[in-house]
Amino acid sequence: MIKDQHRTPLVEALCRHAKGEKVSLHIPGHKMHGFWPLFKDRVGAFADFDVTELPGLDDLHHPVEAIADASMLAAQAFGSDEAFFLVGGSTVGNLAAIMSVASEDDLLLVGRNAHQSVWNAIHLARATSIALMPELEGESVFGGISPSTVREAVHRYPKAVALVITSPTYHGFASDLREIVRIAHEVGMVVIVDEAHGAHFPFLDSLPVSAIHAGADLVIQSPHKMLGGFTQTGILHVVGQDVSRERIRYVLRILQSSSPSYLLLASIDAARAHMAVNGRSMLQQVIASLERSLTRLQLHGCAPFLHSSAPKDPFKWNIDAHAFSLDGFALAEQLRQNDGIYVELADERYVLLSWSYASTDRDIELTEQAFLRLWGRRQQGAQGSHVADRIVVNHLSAIPRISAPIIPMKLLFSDRAVKREIQDAVGYAVVDHIAVYPPGIPILLPGELVTQGVCDFLQEMVGHGIRVDGIDELQRVNCAD
Ligand SMILES: Cc1ncc(COP(=O)(O)O)c(C=O)c1O
């Protein structure tokens, strides 16, 4: 049955509730008005929606009315068979997806660029993994996973229960999902795609194909990243019948709060309607404006982009800061200080800009002007060179395309884990994820050995003052004894 995508059942139910409620004798304690004044000034208007499971508002864990309706509309709009709304972001989606397919000692094939939540899920399921190396874009950016890597891994480990791919990546690079799904399904392997950064893909054909349309079994999205959901929203989509919906519901009841935020849930409902009704034209308009801006920049000779032939999300710009004689950190800092432009991510070489359907022509113009000013200064030599003399630490080249089975966390838990200074940890297996934030991609997975190359890279990151999870203030890592 075709549903009317203009409808927002949950938002409408909350509006009806706000109108009808005269006295609140239920949680939450703020009773929709009792706030500290400054907070109330700024966010008080949202409070009407910050309610709980009341008559007419349904229950996320047993949805039968407004939430069930909103979820069905979402499944239809995105093209899946069932959509579960999440209040813990794609983090909880990844946890739930993996815990719904993997049991103790099961093996999963996992892209090394998977988010921490994927590794945490494998740990919680007491499963184990083989890490697949994605393609490299530029000097140090993870791209898509190639079908040939998947083919080889599937051939070597046909008994693996699932393949877990991140597509698009944080930087916007997409994998050839149709081919990858075909290869995995040939041997009956479940395909889970972390599409946290690609929730807009189903709404415009010219974007890389969504994992949902490519036939992946479970697809996880963060509506707060590229759509209009509030921070912490997520959707877990199910396609086909190969994963038990009952098990997914059970796992979600374990993982999600018993007091899910209606503000968050309603924002998913609204974001879906906005995309379903207006998405195509909004996305097309921004893409056209971005393309015009790229052309103007190029006319000035300014083309500081990471070059790649991989399929890519046009809403992600990867800027090579070296083109401005800057490193990524300095470029991000200049954009912030001079122009009030806050970027998504900077590393030693690249700066990631994340546009969306809601980016305005003014945003694009201001950014273009900022780049042209920096470009002019570079050409006059006014910038000097802020590209530090450095040894390029290509930590990724040391990583195998298909790893050996990674020592499962359950075997690493030990009272005898030892903290070692980074340089003394070479040759030992780490117990924690060692990940540079953002984007939080583990450089070392628990159970992997520290190599000299990785050790150099980590020391460089710490030297830059970058947050590296898994390294303490004394620059030590937790190693298996
Ligand atoms: C690829 C990827 N997957 C999952 C997540 C987790 O998403 P969320 O922040 O919605 O929990 C992130 C977060 O940045 C991510 O980059």
C-alpha cells in the first residue's frame, strides 16, 4: 500500500498530545516548563515534545500506533522492508545488527575502517573477525572495499556468518555494493552495511547506490549526519527475510533506553517526510550550487581536492591542505579563525567538509571566498609553508589486505594486561582499540600486534595533540602480557 509521505504520524501525535494535556502527573520531572532560565530561552520550545510513553504516543519497544506508522513510512521512503527507529545513533544500529546475526565464536569479515561500534559489537557477541583493508585514497584516507578483496576473503572464509562494510565512508567514498552483495549472497553470507553517512543516497539516483537498493540485508543509517534528524538518531533497515526480525527486536530491547526520547524519534519522522517529499529537489539544488562553485574555483586555478576515481558522495569535499602550503590542522584553524567556518574533520593532510541538503548558497559562497583568499595568499607566498617537514608515516601500507583472524576479545581479557609505552609495545597485541578521533577508525584492533610503522604513526599523532583513544596521558597502551 502506498503511504502518503506528507504524513508525520509521530509528530502529529505529539502535537495532539501537547494540545490535550492539562496536567502532567507523569515523568519527565520538568513538566514541560520547569527549566533554568537561560536553557529555557534557548530550548524551552522543544519541551512539549519531551514526553514519555503516554496514551496515543505508542511505545518504541512494542510499537503499534504512531511509531509503527512512522516506521512503515520510513521503510517505504527509504526502500527497505522494515525500519527500526533508534535513539542511540548508528552506534546502536551497528551493535544491534551484528548481535542479531553473530553468536559466540562466529566469524565475521569486516572492513578495517568500521566504526568502533562494529568492533564493540563483535566483542559483545563474543565473535571474532577478519579485517579487510579498504582501498586507500590519497595519502591516508580510507576508501571503499574492492569486490576483489571481498571475493578473496569470502573464498578463504566461506563459513563467515556476515560481511560488514562501511559505505559510504566518513570521507564519502562508496564501495561497489551491488557486486559485493552478489559475491556474499552467493555463499549465503549476510551483508551488513554501515550507511551512517549515506542516509540521503536513496533519495537521488545520481548519488552512489544505497545499500538498501543494492540488496544488503541490514543497513544502518544516522539521520542526524546527512538528513534532518537530531543528534543521536538512527535507523536500522531490514531487507529480505534472512535475518530474524524477532532477534533484532529482542536485541534492540536490550540495547536501547526504556525511556527513548520522543524529540529524537519525532525528528526521524520529520526528517523522513522532508526527504521523501522535498529531498530530490533539495539535494539536486545543493549539488548544482556545489558544482558551480567548483567550476569557479577551478577558473582561479584553485583545485585543492583529493583526487580519486572512486564513486563519491558530492556532499563530501576532501581538501588537500598542502595545496595551500598548509597542513590540515592549520587550514581548519584558519577557516575557523578568519571566517567562522567549522569543518567536519582535519588531519595532518586533509580537511573534510560535510555539506548537506540544508547547505545554503551563502554557505557555499563564503567557503569559496575563504578558499580563494587563502589561494591568493599562497600564490603571493604570504602563507609561508606550514607543511611541517615530516616523514610521511604511511601506517596503512603496513596493514594486510586480509588480516589473520584477530584474537577475540574474550581471550584478551586478562588481569595481566600490561601498560607499555608506545615505543615498547612493538611486537605485543593490544587489548584496547587504538583509534584517532575523529573519525574513530581503529588503527589497531584489540588482538592485533603493534608494528614499528603503527608505533611511529601513533607517536606523531600524540605529538600533534590529537586525541588518540587507547593511549593514556603517559603515552602508554594496554597490551596482552
Ligand atoms: C561510519 C560510522 N558509523 C557509525 C557511526 C556512529 O554513528 P552515531 O554517531 O550516529 O552513533 C559513525 C560516527 O561517526 C561513523 O562515522
